Amino acid sequence: MSRYSAKSIINEGYSVIVLNDARSDATAEIIPEVGNNLFRFESGGHPVILPPVSLHMLRNEPFANFKYGTPILFPPNRVKNGRFSFHGRTYNLPLNEPPSNHLHGEICSRAWEVLEYGATLESGAFVISRFRYELNPDIIAYFPHHLSFTLTYRLYEGRLYMNGTIMNEGEDEAPFAFGLHPYFSVPFDSGEKIVLKVPTTEEWPVTNEAFVTGRPAITHLSRTLKEGVQISDYPQLGCSLLTMDSEDEDRICRIEMMDHGYAIAYQIDRQFPFVVLFRPNWGSAFSLEPYTCVTDAFNLPYEHELTGVKGIKAGEKMSFTTCLWIESTK
């Protein structure tokens, strides 16, 4: 029997890709039909990603496509009034968070095309999927840029890699704001000590909707996250926005379950200078959200180098890799 396998199954009427690493007791499940969401990942007997109770929730429950698994965000977080300008062009995004915000974009809810899946001993189990704006005329109507997103999930030696490429196939420079929103399964209800470690340098003052209210500064949280901060009492629906340490080569974040003797480790690509911490109130989970820019960056009155505002030129390609695994801390 081969160590790795990749297969397509029908789950609740949806096509689901299942990646398995038998030797590491690791399984990942992806639903391309709803945002190409990695909605389940378990490794070594530990749940890593918070799944929905039912896959139908992702389609039928309001905002559920943002609330479970690993939503893919373009743009990340909120755009106030759904409006911003870039290079003299004004964009009006749909107000999908009434009454006045655009939230997280639409690629986390749309169907992606599966290009290939399979498994080899050398490469592990993998699936490659793609989303192209030009095939979605309703999005092109308000965001007239032919962007193409190609994403590979690869399970290898117990680690789950996400390799992404975003290509501007159009003729004009497009505003670029991208992020990920993994919901890590964390046993807050167990009463144990839970420690978070993230390589950060500064914290941004934000509202409870993660809108920026001022410039970043060194705070107690940004100073102590490198060594570890207890988050067992982090408030539900609380959020923090931080700048990651550009000099940290590994950029590994860890959520350590001290009593259970294991940690969730998450390595973030240097393409993401910012991270949002968020604890939902609809499940026992905690999010570390890597962003290429801060919330509503294109509407902020600060230097673009500070906020992460940038474009992706015609023919330009942006690539990134993240990695997720379980470590023993016993």
C-alpha cells in the first residue's frame, strides 16, 4: 500500500478532494466547489483546521464561507463602503456585509476548477486548482482585471503545503490585496493553558472590525508574541493586527496546547507582511490571518510602504508558499 493517496469523493452532494499520508496519520479535505476551501486537516490524531458541521452550511448559512476551514481572501477583511481608488480608477465592490462593508471578496465562495490531483512517493498527495476572473463576468463588471489564481495543496511527510500563484493576465495594473484565513482548531473549552508565538514587531490600533485607526507602534503584545503569549482568555470576536518581523527568516507561528503536549505550527511566506489574530465565537478556534496589506489599506492616508498598498502589473506573477504541521512539545 502506498504511503500517499489522493482521491475525489462525493460528500453531501459536493465533490471533495481527499489527500492522505498514511504513515503520518494525516488527512486533508478540500472542497473546490466552494472557494477551494481546505475545510479539514488532521495530523497525528490532532484536529488542525476547524471544519463546518455540514458542508451545506458553506452554501446556505450566511457568511459561512468565511467562517470555517481556510477561506482564500481577495481582498482580505473589509473595504469601507465597498469603495476605493487606485491609479485614478474608482472601484465599487458589492456590499456583502450590510449595510456598508465589502468583506473578504468572492473567490472564497465561488467554484474553482480542478486541474489535476494525484500522489507519488516523491511528491506526496496533491491537488491543483484554478480560479480565473475572466470566467466570472459579474466580478469583471466591478473589478475589470483578468487575474488568475492557481493553488496547489500538497501533503508530504505530515506537512500540508499551500503553493499559490496569482497572475495578471490582463492589460492594466490591478490593485493587489490578498490574504488567507485559516481557522485553527484550538481547545479553548478544555481550560488548559494555550500559548501563541508569532514573530512580530509592531501592532496597529484597530476597531473590532479590524479597521485601522492610527499608525503602528511597539506594544506589549508585539514585544511578547515572539516568546509566547497566553491566549486562553483572548476575547471572543477579539482581533489584533500586527506587522511581522521582516528579519525573521523562518516566520513560523505556533499555537501550543500546553496540557495536550502538541503545537500547531504555521509557516507564513514573506509575501505577507501582516497578520491578523482573531478568535471567533462560533467554534473553538483561533485564526492567524496572513495579509499582503492592512485592512482597507487603499483608503488609508499613510505611506503605501507602511500599509502594503501595491499593484500587480500586466503579465506580473506573485507566488507564495505556506506550510502547516503538528509538533510534539512533550
